[in-house]
Amino acid sequence: MDISILGFLLGIFLGSFLNCITARLGSSKSFAKGRSQCPHCNHDLSWQDLMPIFSFLFLRGKCRYCHKKISWQYPISELLFGLIVGFHFYFFDGHILNLVLQILISAFLFVIFFYDLNHCLIPVDFVYWGIGVYTIYAFINGSFASWDKAFPILLGILVPAGFFWLIYALSKEKWMGSGDVKLMFLIGFLGMPNVLISLLIAVVSGGIIGLILIVLKKKTPKSEIPFGPFLIAGYWITLFWGQNLIQWYFNFLIQ
């Protein structure tokens, strides 16, 4: 079996577990204890109801017990994390510890992505854990072995996060939340110039999606649109294809 396919299968099961964590954040339920329940009828779900993607398709997107619709977010997010872990296996399979740490960082970002998407609020504890794991990862893979290697990472962390903090401070949190500043600090571990590619993707995609939502009258110009998911999407795209994008950009300039 191809290693990336194995990663995909692992990822969809991890995505299902991370969905459980995201759904229970802010509630009295512990993600480590208690059975998963239907959000409509609160019926305990059996293992047949919890098979990632396949249960949703088999049940035709409805609860087995109350027959109310299940959100498409569940299978889509499971598929997304399956692809993310599959790409991790494809690009970072040379060192098992680095691979595990990178997947763990992406798991934290996955929870932040969907919680911010649903609640317009970044769970900062997951940001702090991500920063801690990324620091360990940077020391293990030699990114902090010398000043020449460490400087682009430190620059990538401090400059964009500092810019976000300036917007946050000057606007008194009207234009930028403190959670976004902390999340940018985490994403800054991509280093220069990768973090700039990530930020550009986030700004452009966020602007396009926001404009589409306004045109469709789903949002108004004054509506709050979470920026965290766009920052994280930019991180994943840059993590896997950042060097290709940079090379394409320079080739474009030369032509």
C-alpha cells in the first residue's frame, strides 16, 4: 500500500476524533470520556454511526434514530484531514518523529480552523500547544542549529505577528482579534519567505470568499468573518507547495 494512502486512512479517523474535540470545546463534556451523541436527539451513537465518511454516506446524511440531517461539515472535515495527513506522509516520510510532530501541529490547527469557522473565536490553548510542539520540532530538525537557519524563522514569526498586533492595538480589536495575532505567531514558524506566501493566500482567499458571501447576501459588509481558517488554509498550502509557488513566481518575473 502506498504510504500516502495509509496516511489518508489514518487521517480520516483522526479527523473524526478531532471533530469530537471541536464539538465539545466550551461545553462541560470531556472529549476523553463519554459516548458521542446525535446533536439533535442526544441518542448515544454506536460504532456503526461513527465510521468516518462511510457512516454519513450509508445513513444518507441523516441520524439513524431521529432522522434529522447531519451536517456536511463532518464528512468534509474528515476527508480534509485525511488529505492533509496523506500529504504529510507523502512529503515528510523521511523522519518518523518529524512526521508525528507535523501531524500533531496540523491536528491543533484543524481544531482551531473549525472552531473559529463555527464560533468566530480562536481557542488559544490549541495555539499555545501548537507553538510548543513547533518549537520542539524546530530544534529536532535542526532549524535552530545555527543563526543562519534560525534567523528566517524568527523573522517569519516576529514580523507578521508584530504587524497583526499593531492592527489589533490601533483598532482596539475591531479589525483584528488577539487570537489571530497568536495564530499568526504559530504560522510564522514557516519562516521567511514562506510565511509571506501563506499570508498572501489567506488575504486573497479571504477577500474573495467574503465578497462572494456579500454578493449572495449571506453576509453584509459589517458582518464578522473569521480570518483564522484562511490563515490555516494558507499555512497548509504553503507547507506542502510553498517552494513550488515561490519558484513559479520567480519564473513568472523572469519571463
